[in-house]
Amino acid sequence: MCIRDRCTPAYEPTFANVFAKTLAPSCAKTGVSCHAEGAQAGLSFLEENRAYEALSTHRSVVANGASCSPMVTRLEATDGKVRMPPGRSLPEGEVCAVRRWIEAGAKR
């Protein structure tokens, strides 16, 4: 088990929580975020059902494989050109919740 697997999630790792507590406020804030109106890379996080479908369709999430999921790779990146969200990192507990949700099968 790697150290990241021992993290403490900031909230219960369900998609509803990942959407409401991380994606919507950090990635889809209208006017300032990449996945709002412009839907960068075809990923819109303005609405929960569309967000889930977009993550699945674009293969941003690999169920049961957080380390293989492009979403997690970008959330954990240290290179500012690759890291999401740009210019800052999410709190460790939020990234942990995203990882745990994916590792549990990334279910809706």
C-alpha cells in the first residue's frame, strides 16, 4: 500500500459528494473555471449528470484505477502546466476523496 492510499478523505467518497464538494465549486465556478461555460476538453461540470457522463465518455476516470486515471494524474501533478486546477492545488482531503471514489469503482 502506498502512502497516498492512507490518506483521509475530506468527505464520504461518492460521486454526488465529489461533484458537490470538489468539481462544482473548484472546476465549474461560472466565469472563472475551465469546466464551466467553455467546457475545456469537452468536460462540463455545471450539472451532476453531465459531469459524470463527461468523465466516463472522455475516459478521465478509470474505475478501480485511480493511479491510471488522467483526472487523478492532473489533480496530483506538480507541473503547473498539467495540474488541475491551474494555479493551485486542491486540498489533500479532496484529492483523497476523488481517489477513493475511483478506487471503489467510480460508481454513480
